[in-house]
Amino acid sequence: MRLDNQVAIITGVSHAGQIGFALADAFVREGARLAISARSAERVRARAQELQSKGAKVLAVPADLTSEEGANALIARTVAAYGRVDILVNLAGGLTQVRPSYELPLVAWNAELNNNLLSAFLCTRAVWPVMVKQGYGKILNFTRAGGAQSSGPNMVAYNCAKAAIDALTFTFAREGKQAGIFVNALAPGLVDTESNLEAMKPNPEELAKNWVSKDQVIKAALFLVTPDSNGVTGAILPVVGIGIQNS
């Protein structure tokens, strides 16, 4: 098992049909001990119980990761439970604000950037001293295929947050080189999560050509968090459908 006895934190594990839970399930099958987090105590505990029913070691940590208190508590509770943190997956966030840019209220702008960018920064900053002391760590961020040039209309805050995630990844990667901390990001296209499928209802041809499966994302993520990718840092790895041109 590629993650045997590794301690991993995955943020944004809330709904069963989403990528966070799929990653958590894959990590425990590879032998990891987990801490999972989401704002909703009910949902994150339900996901933990599903994994625990399979014999997995999983700690559920409800937290608002856009606050220093929430991010620090997630890392502290994980270290208290397992003694270390080998892997941090910053997945919390998502697209919630879709409207013309000039109509976006400041409160909505702040919320979108906080959910997608601030949470990743705060969790990375909180886990950093733990990984420096260990002399090893893997941090995996989530951005999106195509980078800033793929920015579409009516989602300005999300576009800016994901562009900033790229910069966050590059910066921490350079700072972590001498400490044995590898920082990378996955850039998936449109993933076949339950919510995406329900909202967009692709036909079979569109799904096969332009969508990305959760399994493809999982395989790429496992590469970047296992020793297979030691020496790879500051990489933005696209995971896209065959019909998507990555500019």
C-alpha cells in the first residue's frame, strides 16, 4: 500500500458524491490514517463514519478553515491524534458566485476568495512547522485546467482565487525545497461529481470526451502525495478530458 501509516489531512470532505470523499476513500484503501474536515459537523462526521465502517482510521474535524482558529485546530487535533502530518490536501472551496463581475457584491467576492484561497493558505501555514520539524511533507492544492487564461465570464472571484492558488503553490514549493516539503497542485477539468452531473446533465458523448472522471483525479493525486513523486515540486498537473484544449 502506497500510503501505509502515512497521516493525511483532506479538507472539503462533505458530500459522498464529491471528489473529497472519493479521495478520502482512496487514501484509506492505500493505508493512510486520515483527518477530514468540513464546515458541517453533521456531514463530515457522517463521511468519517462511512470510512470507519470499513476499518479505516479517520478523525472528523468540523472547522471553518477560513479562520486562523479553524485551520490551527485542524492541524493541532491531527497531530494530537496521530503524532505527525505527512500529507495535506487543500480541497476546500468551490464555485458559488456566478454573475456579471460588475454586479458582484464585496461580501460575495470576499467569501469566494476566502473559501478557495484563504483556507489553503491558512492550512498550509499551520502545517508548515510540523512538516519542517519532520523534514518531510506533501502538500497538494487544487486549481483548474488552463490557468488564468481559461478564465470564463461571470465568475471573477473564483477565477482570481484559482490564479492565486497557482502562485501560492509556486511560492511554498520554493520555500519548502530545503525542508523536504513538496508542494504541487492538480488542475482538473470538469469532474464527474454528483453535483456537476446533476447541474449540467451531459450526454454520453460529452461525458466521454470532455469530462474528467473522479478516478483519473484520484490516480493523479496519489502520484503527487506518495514517494513516487519525491523531487517533484512546484508542478501544476492538468487532468483534462480528451476534447479540452489546455491553454
